[in-house]
Amino acid sequence: MIDNRKNMACEEFQEQLAELIGSGADASSHPHVQTCDLCRDFLAELEAIAAAARELFPIEDPSERVWDQIQTAIQEEEEGKTSAK
């Protein structure tokens, strides 16, 4: 688990960063980031990269046609199971 010591080494913090971010915690509030310019800058760069990546592939809802095809496929599968019995 993440060690919240202020005197944590940069290498140790960076090794645990993926776990920290994956847990949904606010990495920028970690005590090491509060006291270490290097890791604060590193985290800011990671956040900028993540934001840019999200813009490359914006989340869009599938069209109505896709939902209709899914529903049709489900119905056909259910009908196939019923007639196979």
C-alpha cells in the first residue's frame, strides 16, 4: 500500500504511483508530492499526457443502429435457446 511518509524517496514514490492512481486517490495530495518538486512535476506531466490521450479517443455513445443490432442479436439468441429445448 502507499506509504504516506513525507521523507519517501522519489524512486519509491514513483514505483507506487500506478497503485495510487489506480486506487482513485488524489495523487497530488500525497505528502511526498507536496514536498518534492521533481515528483510534483512528474505527476503534472503524467496528468497532461493522460488528458491528451483522452482527447484522442473521445468517449461517444454508440448510435441507435448499434443498440438495435445488439437488441436483435440478444432476441435471436434467446429464440434459438427456446427452440433448441
